[in-house]
Amino acid sequence: MIPDAKNITFQNFTVSALRGAPFSISQCTTFSGVAGDCNSSEFLIEDILIENIKGTINADPIATYQCSGAAPCQHISMFDVELETVNGTVATGWSCKNLVGAVGFTC
């Protein structure tokens, strides 16, 4: 597959004992310990493909997507993601907010 110019593709990675979620998008900001507004950003994040990811993570979730309510993330695809926690259980968790058009996984 040759992605077109606007796609972002992450593929063919093997990870080992990652501490946090291997994939994360957050449009929330924190300054001086005060949480910012997570729903006002109009910066659109879209057309991301993640595929053929294998290995171990310390704990679920596999991904956290905290997208803006003003411009929800769109068209994020995840295929062939086979991760286990370091204790040997299959990782299956997803944490999503304001994500439209998830493909290959269910938020």
C-alpha cells in the first residue's frame, strides 16, 4: 500500500514492555498543574493508519485517543495489532473520546 500525501502510517513495529499506551493522541493541555480545555481545539487529526504492531506492553490500553469535541479525530485505522501485557494476557483495551470513523477496532 502506498499512502497518499495526507496519510500518516505507522507499520511493522515490534515493541517490548512499553510503559504507557503505545498509541496516544491528546488535544488536552495542562499548564502549571491546571487542566486545559479538551474540546476547543479546531486542529483536525485524521487519516492515520497503524498496522502490523507486535510485542508487549506493561498494561492496557493499547491506545488512548482524547480528541477535541470541536474537531473530532477522523479515520484512524488499526490492523494486525497483536500486543500482550508483560504478564502474558492479550491486550484488548481502547480509550477513546471524540473519535469518528475508527476502522479495525472498537472504541
